Amino acid sequence: MNTNNLNYLVNSLYLIKPELVISAIIVLLVLVDLIMLKNKKLLPYISIAGLLIAGYFIIEHFETNSFAFSTSSSAGMLIVDPFGNFFKLLIVFASILVVLFSVTSVEIKNSLDRHGEYYALIFGMILGMMFMASASDLIVIYISLELVSLSSYVLAGFTKQSLRNSEASLKYVIYGGISSGIMLFGISIIYGITGSTNLYEINSLIQAPQVQSLTFLLAGILIFVGIGYKISAAPFHFWTPDVYEGAPIPITAYLSIASKAAGFALLIRFIKVTFIQSIDPEGFWHLLSIIDWKSFIIIISILTMTLGNFAALWQSNMKRLLAYSSIAHAGYLLLGLAVMSNEGITAILIYFVVYAFMNLGAFFVVMLIANKIGSEELDDYKGLSSSTPFLAVSLSIFLISLTGLPPTAGFIGKLYIFIALIDAKMIVVAVIALLNTVVSLYYYVKVLKHMFLDKSEKEIPAISTSYASAVLLIAILAPVLVFGIYFTPLVDLAKSSITLLGF
Amino acid sequence: MTQIGLNHFLFVSTVLFCLGIFGIITRKNAVMVLMGIELILNSANINFIAFAKYGNFGYQGQIMALFVIILAAAEAAIALAIVLNIYKTFSTVNVDEIDTMKD
Amino acid sequence: MQNFPILSFITLLPILGMVIILFIPKKQEIVIKSTTLAITAIQLIAAIILLKNFNYALGGVNDPSSFQFIEKFRWIDITGFSWIGRIKIDYFMGIDGISVPLVLLTAIISFIATLSSWTINKSVKGYFAMFLLLDTGMMGVFVALDFFLFYIFWELMLLPMYFLIGIWGGPRREYAAIKFFLYTLFGSIFILIVMIALYFSTTEVLADGTKVFTFNMLSMMNPQNFTATGILSPLNPNNLRLIAYIGLFVGFAIKIPMFPFHTWLPDAHVEAPTAISVILAGVLLKMGTYGILRVCFPIFPEITRQLVWYIALFGMINIIYGALCALAQKDFKKMIAYSSISHMGLVLLGMASLNSMGITGAVFQMFNHGTITAMLFLIVGVIYDRAHTRGLDEFGGLATQMPIYAGFTTLAFFAAIGLPGLSGFVSEAFVFLGAFGFTSIRTLTVISTLGILLGAGYMLWAMQRVFLGSLKDKWASLKDLTFREYAMLVPLSLIVLFLGIYPATMLNLMNSSVNAMVKFMANAQTMYGSLLH
Amino acid sequence: MTGNNLIQIALIILFLPLLGFTVTLFLAKKVKKIFLFETFILIVSFILSVALVFFKLNYFSQTTFTGEVNWINLGSISIDLGVMVDNIAVLMIFVVSLISMLVHLFSIAYMHGDKRYNRYFAYLGIFTFSMNGIVFTHNILMMYIFWELVGLSSYLLIGFWFEKKSASDAGKKAFIVNRVGDLGFFSGILILFATYHTFTFDKIFHQISLGVIPFNSEFWLTVTGILIFAGAIGKSAQFPLHVWLPDAMEGPTPVSALIHAATMVAAGVYLIIRVFPILTGNALEFIAIIGALSAFIPATIAITQNDIKKVLAYSTVSQLGYMVMALGVGAYKFAFFHLVTHAFFKAALFLGSGSVIHAMHHEQDIRKMGGLRKKLPLTYATFLISTLAISGVPLTSGFLSKDGILAGTFAFGNLTGQWFFAFVGFLVALVTAFYMFRLVILTFHGEPRDKEKFDHAHESPFVMVMPLVVLATLSIFIWYTPNPFNPEQGWFLSKWVKAPTIVTPQDARYSFLKSDEIKPEANVPTVQNVPAQTTQEINGSEEEVTFSKTYTEAMEHAHIPAMMLSLGLAGIGILFAFMFYQWKKLDPDKLAEKINPLYKLSLNKWYFDEIYDATFVALTLGISKLFAWFDNYIIDGIVNGSAALTKQVSNFSGKFDNIVVDGVVNGAAYLSGIVGLMFRRLQTGKVQTYIVLVVFSLVIILFIFKSF
């Protein structure tokens, strides 16, 4: 182990400062939890602080493009590039909000004594997701994936008292275990064919035509199972509704944003890096013909959004409804990938920012309402407009944005997806997607209907919201409206972060 | 008598994989299902090691296998904890009966 | 005056009003109402000032230089990379002779509708907030010249409409509201797609000489701006212009509503509160025809010329079909609803004529239908407020009980069936004269004239069933018009009368634009033909 | 006194009644006596029209004045409205304003005590206004405009007593039936405008005379003529659209006198007179046929009617038929002549009947009357004079005009060998004489059949009788010609009324109307666009010549025999009337028994209403019902998803129904519903099922992509 290796190691560590910070915070949280058994007030602050620091570091090195932890060859196990950083930033942002949610959530409060684990586990997830966003080696991919999964299994069933809770975690663990198992099997096959686990190396190895494509296809699809389950794309989405319904709301929100984001980062990187052949000046990718990813993704995405939307028509439970809606949105997002062009990626990034705001917002409102009326059943939403106009209005804005009507940010997100699609002359797909939007309108508006149009049988008391949560809500609400009118910064950010290392 | 070759290993691993899937699908008892998962993971491990051995790919395969074993252990721990929790709440570990959330 | 952004003012004023209202405590209903009234009044005044300063000579349509009160500044400008070019969206408003009557109409109708909303007593605050939002949406559609902006306004008025029907409507309001919502959204997705596709087919040269894609409608009307490969560019031999046109047309046709996309209308009308029916019939339907005239025609002139016969055909179907359905209705309001389907058919027919007389007739008919149908719905509202029923057969002999009311109704009805001396006649006659002047749709026109007869049929029959005959004693207590109702009906009646006797005031307004439009459409063939080879 | 003044007077006459209408309508509630204002207005406009007639006929009898103002100018198209003052117009305006004024006066007493008294006068005002418009217009669009306004006012007046269902029905019927005719009229206008891009008569005539014709085919010129004539069919209640007129008798009797005898129904004839120059031979023939039918059928109906007003109504239709037929056979001047004379004596008859009805306390059935001549001497006298006039007895105006028409048909027969019209003409003359005297006898002669009503009857007040007298006097020949047997020498026909230049292509005309000897261009009125309110003169001296010498001569030959024949027939008619009803020599009922089917046919008005109700009305309503159903169930159904589907789905999931009620609104959504339910079914909640599905779909995906 000579010095320049050491230097190299140091450099690598230097590159992953954010991850290090997060890991440090995990330790710190556990310690604090041990030391001050009584007072858990401190934990959220620590977490927030840690996240802010991590966020700072990410921004600091936003533009860097380099490998970390190189193996034998040039390529490394981790990559630090704007693309990854964008998602890390998104994850950090989501995490901050979720921590804040957890503070206000009644469910979480009830299990005050275990707050230490709670935050520690969340940070475990964060760490895993950050690695997912920057992993360039199948080993790291698998490990980070597992890291995320393991923590989320527990979190899903964190508040043990309710049936739904533990059921959710059981389903999650079994389902997740198997998916990652299948994925691992796929990885092993690829390793067998190429003899490497590093995406870049694999890419260079499979440029040669004599790779037997069927096995490779098998492997690729097996791996996709693992990722597809993370981003809950049909037909690997089945866990989503049950787990979303069962898990505590902050966690549900978290799963719907952060782990989905990480999953997408992983998917995009995996496909682009591994199978890319060339990029034409128009920004369209030309992939190796081993696997026809384009049509594969198209099929998956259409299936996903259709299934999500149509199944959502029937839901009477708010969380479940949002679960299906998030499946549908995964479908829209996949469309961005299906375009197989940088513009598509831009669209995805834009959509993710918007989606983070509106979906987290929606879940937040649902949580605030649940805190008061202790239910997420749609029927209990009747007449909310009178008992809590503020929440009702903001929820409807979020839902409208999720539908994608102007002048909300949701419209911009969709707009860019469709711009990408139509620029790629995928008109039919665009039409299908838009028809899906019409369908989705129905169930979103159904919620509005319950809140505004219907009168509730039983008299519900006026629901008050604490100033803190009101401020937080407005903070989430504002961008949803502002980006709808003026979205230049949003797009600029996205465009500046679509550069992957090497392309 | 023929030399034990890569294909034999692959055959075994594939069989294991299928058995794992089969077990997961058929077994009612949650613990058994977890075991099925273990089988899948191990089938992958066999692949890794076999490939590393016969393809002279260096040590990555073995390293991977080690990682997997560790993670499997962790996963098993968590999973069992959850199953325990399930048993507390549902007083059964039969995965069939745990379907309060559906549609 | 010239540098005062009057269009933005007239469009965004209601939003401002909405904000104000949101700060007024719930209890102060009267304050809320009068604020709204004030806002709409100011809007109306602004519209009149606009009219005063409007230059009749300028054509507009496809020529940016001859639009008036233009407000244009860069709204979104994203300097992109090589592969995306740059996304550029303008905040671009302006009016010409085709939009100015509709701007005026919107202002008038909003004001009247505010008056008629006075009876609302259920969550007043929400109602008027939504009302004003709707107002902005409508106004915006008529003044926007950037397709993106246009689309935003177009969608903007969906949600308030949903609530206005859904919360303050009749028994089956939820059904009607969601139906309206889904229908119109379904329509607008096609508009969205075509909009984006057009965006990628049209370029515009900026001051700094860079070529960029643009949402600017006027640029889309100039074939020189089309890219060589854009899917909607005529230069591209296998372009999809025809399909796009149909999609776009359907998108707008749903709003008109054109047979067979009309079934949302009767439900929406029957359930909506009076004021909203007034808005719906008075302004919203015009957005469809206006869209066709402003977007479909000038951007796809050559396709329009291909399909003009079908447009006329659907116009004819609307006229006859709507009239026949109206004839069979037992519900006063539903009858009026179908009658407006019939009358909107006239607009389609007129536009299809592609000559100045027909298009003048069409635009004028938009305005007249706006005022007349508004009157009709107000009239229904009057009786519904008193009797709480709209069954045509349940009344009779009201003319003795409420003579003045009967008088206004007679005026409105005869205006609707195109009695000379009332505005309806002029536009109707123009539409027919124009359409008959266009050889290929002559037969359709002649068939459509049946509408005149059927119109008289259902209107007079309704008249007889409600007002003539002997009075039922259960209605013996009905009061005649109140002051508020006078305030709503008198202005409209005066407009109807005045424009009937001296239509020139309105016609001159649109004249040069219509001629410009006609000339443009006439040249289209050669212009686009030459492009292809 | 110049042309300008004439135009100004004309305009004043035109707009005065409008003023009257507005004022009266708005003050109807406030001022009790406002109707006097309206009446005063009418008197003024009458005086003015007298002045107009005087000056026009005395000083400018050869000139036509027009004054026009630009109404709409679209650059490409410009539409002018304007008035034209020629002899026809001034004579017509005289008739209209005179009768209108008299009717106003008459109504003051007749309508006394009606609860909408003032509004009635207002309506009379708007009617007079629209009628004047028709008279003065110099372009066909304005003609159409006032045409419709007349329709409106007649709607209002017929349905004036709208509490009676029959009245409101009649109003509606009148308006809609008229609209049917107007459809044709409007289509005609469409064609004219499409061809000539102007509405002004002169300009259209000019272009036709230059050979410009619709779609370059004389056929279409004929069609245009017939379409425009369709308007007249409606307004003048010609066959087959005559059904509205008898029902229109539901209106107050003075209204019937004004609108449905003298003026509005005459408007149809007036329209044909205006567009006469563009009518081709075929068109004229068609017109003649319609006229003949309308002259004959109602006459036969009138024989058996028992409602005094109904009889008069049918006689009106029949007389209008005469005029139309006259125009059809080219007897232009006599048509107009008859229009005028008929206006007077028919108005007299109606007002007379009004006075009778008034006296009998709104009893209209002649079987309940009788012997009234003792009670109502003046009414009787006037009524009798008018009846003589309508039956064409010498020394009456009716004799002159009717004789002229018969001569016309006779001449037509001579020239073309078609004796059909002549035959009909004489036959109707006979029938008319018969039923009119039947009416007179049953009403005024014999013994009162309803004693108690009879006893309360009394002569009407002055304001009611005076008009009768005036009108009756106007039914004497002396106003029109010094020689009671030859109208031709009378100033009316020789000086005032001139047949117009026919502009249709030569070979499209009746053979005998060809004007070879002169070249049309020579005397075509040259019309240059004139600024508003200025006049311009058209030299019409040669008109007489241009209107085919042959025909004029033929007329002169036909004159004497026609006169003899008509005299004889009228005599026979009257004689029979007396035999049946006065001296009871013959028993009408027996006769009715003998020819029962014919009797029934006549009594039931040839079943026109029944047939129309069974066909057109039923058809329209049927279709509309069908469409409405179609709209609700099919179109909406396609959207809302068919019932079967719903049912199937609801079996699929019990919940579905509530959700439907809950508002899954449209068919797309029903389908979505099913799809959704399917997807939902997948979500069993059993984790192992999920696994199965995953593995399964994995396999499928593999199979799909294996091929690539």
C-alpha cells in the first residue's frame, strides 16, 4: 500500500464528504440517544444540522466530475458528478422536510422513546440513497440498495402498535428481499459474462458484438427487477400500496420521494453508462442493441402510469390513493427516460423537483389532517372546506398540481416531459400519457369533491393548524405556484445537472 | 469420470434459485419464506464464486460473495425481528392470513 | 394612455379583486359582493376606454404590426444547450378587430353576471373569489397572442368553473361539474400536444439574430417561420398538419360545443346557478369558436380550406339538431341550452364561408349570441327564483301576472329567432348570405335555413306555454321584475335593439380584421402550395 | 314642392307610427288616454299621405323618387336602406294609412273596456309602421325586414286575447306558417344577393336587363322568382299556406279588418308587384296556378261556413287568389286595382261584421242572427254596398277591378289557348256572389233567430259607423273612373298605374309579353349610386309601350265579353242565394244531404289543418323527440357507457353502483372503472401472489424481448 494509493484514498474520501457527514451524524445520533435518554428534543435539530452541512458540501462540489475509489482499472466504484449531486441534493432536501414532518407527526410522537433509532434509521436510508445516486459499480449498487431497503423495512413498521404497520413491514421485507435477491442473481450473471462489476468496464467490454444477448437480456431484466421495485414501476409495484398505506405518513412521503429519486438516479446511470454507444449532437442516445431498452421502458412506463391511474380511481383511503398516484407518476418519469435523450433526462430532473414539492406537500396536509381527525379515509374528508379551509385549499392546490393543470408547477413538469416526447416524435406515447392525465383528473378531483362539494353527516370541529406547520406548508406551497408561473431557475438547475461523468 | 466444470456449478445455482422462488411462493410460514430468500442469495453467491474461479476474473467475485453473506445475515436479522413483531400483533406467522390491506 | 398596459390591467384586475376578497372577512357578504361589482365595473369601463382608443383601420390577424395595445416582454427565456435550443416564452398580449368585440362582451357579461349573483348566499366569499378567477381566465384567452399564455388562461378557467357549478349548482351539480371538467380537459390535451408540436415547427429570429423555437401565434401564421423538419411544418413533406388540425379543432369544438361533443352543455346549464349559466353561454362557448378563428384558421389556412365543407356540415348539424332537440325539451333552461347549441352552429357555418360577409356574421353572431342568450338565461333565472321550477308546462298566462317580464322575454325570444330590428337578425342574415356566397357549401346553407323556422317553432311554443293562456292560480302571487333584474335586463335589451338597428357600430369594429383574415385565407393556398415545392 | 320634400314626407309617414308605438307602449300604464295620441298620430300620417298622393300624382306622376342611406359598409359589400316613392307606393300608402286610421277610430269604441286597451293601440302602431316600411322600401332586404316585423305585429294582434288558448294558438300558427313562406323568400334573397351583390330593386333589374342571371340559367331565374313568391304565398295566405288566415280571426275584429283584409295580406300581392319585372313566364304561370287554386278552394269553403268572420276570411283568401292569378296572367294593373278596391270594401265588410258582432255581444254565428237590418240600418247599408262590390255588380269599384281581372284571364286564354284560368275566374265570381249574399241574407234579412240577443242589439256609435260609411263610399266606381263600365279610361289606370318594364330575357317571357319592337337598353332606368337623402328621377314615359302591345289589345277585345259573362254569373249567384235563403224556394240542407261528401269537404275546409297536423307538424315533433332521445341515450350513452356494461360491471363489484351514483361520470370512466377494478383485483394483499405475478411478468417480458 504505497503513498499515492493513500493519497488517492484520501482524495476519494474528500470527494464523498457529504456521505461521511451523514455517517458521522448516524453515530452522533445513536450516541446522543444513549446519553440523554429523557430528552429527545435535540435529535431533530442534530439531524437538520447534519443535513444542512451535507447539503452545503454537495453544493460546494456540485460541478465536480470524478471517480472515487478506483479499482484496478481507471473507473471507480463511486462517481461524483452534477447528475448524482442533483439527486443527493434532492434527497437531502426531502430528508429535511421529512424530519420536520416527523416532528409534527402524532404517530411518531407516540413512540417518543425510540426516536433515536428512528432518526438513525432515516440517516441510514439517506446514506444508502446517496450511494445509489453515485454508485458506478454493481457491488456498490447492490449494497447501497440493501442499505436503503434494510432501514426502510424497519421504518415502515416503526410504530409497532397498529396492525397495518407490522403487516406493511413484513410485506416490504419479503418483497424487497426477493427483488434484491433476483437482482443479485442478475448481477452475478453479468459478472459471469463480462468478468467485471464496474459499469464503465462492462460498457467497454460489451461494445464487442459477440456477447450472447439472450443471457445478457436475462441479466439486464433481472437487475431491472431490483431497481423497478425501488421506483415502484409496474409490474414490480405491488408492495407500494400496501406499504404506503401501512407505514407512518412521514415515511410514506419519504419513500414516495427520496427512495424513488435514488432509484431513478440508479436506473438512469445504469442504463446510460452500461449500454451507451454514442450520443448525437441532438442529445439523443444510441444504445447498444443487446437490449432494446427504449421499447422496454416505453412499455413499462405506459403500463405503470395506466395501472396506477386506473387503480387509483377506486381508492377510498387517501394514503393508498396517493400511493397509486405516485406509481402513475413513476410512469410519467419513466417516459422521460424512454425518450433516451438528454432532454428527456432534463425533463425527469425538472419533474422530480416539482414532484418532490407537490407530493410531499400533499402528504404533509394529509398528515396534518390525520393528526386531528385520526383518519385518512376519504369519507372523513367531507366538509373539510368548512372546518379547515386553509388545509383544504392547499391540499387541492397540490392535487391540481399533481394532475398537471396550469398555472401550477405540476403543469411545467408534465410540459417538459411532453416537450421531450414530441421532440422525439413519440406522439402516440404522448397522447396515451395525456389521456392518462385526464383519467387521473377524476380521482384527484374526487378528493376536492369530498372536501368542497359534499357535506359531512357528522359535525366536525374546526381544525386549527399550528403556526409552525402553517409556515412550513406555505413554504412548500409557494414554489408549487411560483414555478408554475416562472420556472426559469428550475429548468436552469436541471439543465446544469444532466452531465454524467464521461458524457 | 468428467471434471466438475463451470456448468455444474451454474446448474446447481440455477436449481437453488428456482427452489428458492418455489419455496417463497408455496410456503405459508413466514420463516420458510425467508429461507427461500436465503436460497436465492446463495445461488447468486455460487455463481459469483464459480465465475471468479473459472473465468480468472480476480477476486471481485469472492469479495462480492462475502458482502452478500454479511448483508444476508443482516437482512435475516431484521426480517426475523419483523416476523416476531407480526407474531405479536397477528399471533400467526402465516403469510396468507396477513392481508388486511388489499385492493 | 398608449403606454398604459390596459390589456394586462383588464385581464389581471379580477385576480387582484380575488386577492382583496380573500382578505375580507367571511361575514361581510355585502362588502364582498360590492367589491366584485366594483371590480367588474372598472373592468367594463376599461373595456369601453379600450374601445374608444381602438383604431378601426388596423387589421391584425396575422400581422404583428397591426395589432393594438400590444404588450410583449420576455417571460421565460432559458438559454439552453446545442441540443435543446432555447425555450422562450413571451408574455404577449394584443387585440385586433376579432378579439375586441369578445373582450367587450366578456366585460359586459361579467358585470351583468355579478349583478345576477347577488342572490348567492352560500359561502359567498368562495363564490366571488372563484368568479373573479374565472373572469381573468376568460379575458386572458381573448387577449393572449402567445400560445403558451393562451393555453394557461384556457386551462385557468376550468377549475373555478368546476367549483362554481359543483358547489353552487342544482341537485345533480356534482355530475354536471365533473362532466364539464373531464370533457374540457379531454379537449385541451389535444390543444396542448398541437401547441408543443407547433412550437417545435416554428422558429423566430431574435434581435441578436439567433433563431429560436417560439410559442408566438403570429409567427406560427407566417409560413416563412417554419422549420424544415418540424412535424407540423408544411415544408416537411410528411407532416402531420391534417391530424394536428383535427385534434386542435376537436379541442375547441368541445367548448363550442359542436355535435357530437355537446352533451356536457345541457347538464352544465341545467345545474349551474343562473349567473354561471349566463357566463357559460355568454362567454365560455365563444372561446371555442374564437379559438378556431384565432388559432386553427390562420395557422393552418391550407388545411382549413380543405376541411371547410366539413366545418360547414357540422355547423349545419348543430343548427338543425340543436333546434330539434330544443323543440322537444320540457325544461325551460334545457331548451335555452339546446337553442344555444343551435346558434353556435351559425357561427361555425359563418366561419366556414371564408368570405368577409360570413366571417363578419360569425363574429357578430358570437357577440349577439352572448348578449341574447345571457338575457334568456337571466329570464329563466327570474322565473326560477320565484317559482323554483323550470317546467315549461307548469306555467301559463304569466303575461297577465308579470307583463313587463313578459315584455322582456318577448324581446329576447324574438331576438333569438332573428327578428329584424334586433341584433340577432343581422348576424344570422350575414352568416347565411356569406355562406351562400361560398359555392361549395351552398346546399348546406340552404338546409341550415330550416333553423330559422324551427327556431320560431320552439321559441314561440315555449312563449305560449309559459306566458300565454290562462294563469294558474298557484302563480297568482308572483311578483314582476325587481330593480336588480331591471338593471340586468335593460342594458342587454338596449344593446340588442341598438345593434339590430345600427349594427355598423360593431361591424366597423371588426371590419378591417375580417377583411385581413379573408385575404390571408384566400392567399393561403398559393402561399403554402409554393412552399411545398 | 320637389322630390326631396316628397321623400321627406314619406319618411315622416313611415316613422310617425313608430313614434306612436313607442310612446303608447311605455305610457300605456301611466296615462289612461294615451291611445288618443296614437290615434292622433295616425290621423296626421293620413293627412300627410293624402298630401303625398296629391302632389305625386299631380306633379310627378311620371317620376320615381328614391332616397337611400348607407346602412352597412364592409368595404367589399355595402348595404343601403332607402325609400322609393312611385305611384304604386303612394296609392298603397294612401290605402294603408286611410284604413289604418279608420280602424283606429273604430277600435276606440269596439275595444272599449279591454284591460290592455292602450297596448292594443300600441300594437296597431307598430303594425302600421311595418306596413308603411313594406310600401316604401326600395330594396328587397328592407322588404324582408318589414315583412318580418309585420309578421311580429300580426302575431301580437292575433294573439291579443292570449288568455284564450285558441287565440295564442292562432298567433303562433300565423307566425310559423308565415315563416315557412319566408324561408323561400329568404332563400330567394340569398340567390339574388349571391348573384348581384345588392338588394336594391333597380340595380337588380338593371343587371338582369343586361343579361346577368343567377347561375347563368333562366331556370334559376324562374326558381328565384318562385322562391320570392313563396313569401307572398305565406303573407297573402295563398294555397297551400292559407290555413293561418281563418284561425287569425281569433284576433279582435278591427284587426281582422286592418291586417287580414286590407293591408298585410295585400303585402304579398304588393311584393309580387314590386318584383314583377324579374318574373319569367314559367314563374308567372306557377303564380297564376297558385292564385287560381287559392281563389277556388276557399270560395268553396266559404259557402258552408257559419261564422261571419270565417266566411269573410275565406272570401279574402279567394279574392287575394284573384289578384295573384291576375298577376300570373300578366294583368298587372288590374291586380293592383283590385288590391285597392278590395282593400276598401273588404275592410268595410269586416268592420261591418265587427259592428254586428259588437251589437250581438260577440255572437259570431250567423245562424243565430237574422233580421238585423232593422236594428243596424247603417251597418246594413254599408255592408250591402260592399257585398255588391265584392260580387262585382256594376257601379261598384269591385265590378271594375274584378271585370278587369276576368278580362285578363280571358285575354290570356285567347293568346295562349289556356282557358283554365278564365274558367276558374268566372266560376269563382259566381260562387263569390252566392256566398256573400248568403251571408247578407242570413245576417240582416229574415226573422231574428236569437230573439233575446236581437232585442239588445242596437246601432253602433258614430266612431264605428263613420268608417263604415267612408269605406262604403270608396266602393263606388266614381273615385276611379268616370265611366262605370270601362276602367281603362279612368285616371286610376290610365294615368296613375303603369305596368313596369319587364327585364327578364326575351325568350324567358310569355310569348305575348315579348317586347321586340323596342330595345330594352333604351329605356332601362339608369341608376347611379346617390348619396343619402337625395332623389333621382327615372323617366317612365315609355312604360306603357314596353308592356307588350299585343297584350293590351287582347285585353281590350276581351273586355266586353268578359264583362257580360261576369255580370250574368254574378246575377245567377245572387239569384240562387235569394232562392235558398230569402224565399226558401230551395232547401240548402237537402242539397247538403244530396252532395254530402262535397258538403263535408267544404265544411271541414278540405281537411287542410288535419292533413298538416298529421304530416308536417307530427313529423317535426316526432323527429325532435327522436333526436332528444338520441341525445340523452345514444350520444350521452356512448359517453356515459351503455346500461348493459354498467350492469355487468356492477356484478363485477358490488361497490360499483354506489360509485356510479357517487359519480363515475362518463363512459370512458365506466371503462376505466372496469380496468381499474381489474388492476385492483391484482392487489390481493397476499405477498405471495405478488411474487407470483412478478415472476410471471418476468417470464412474459423475457418472451417479448427475446426476439430483439
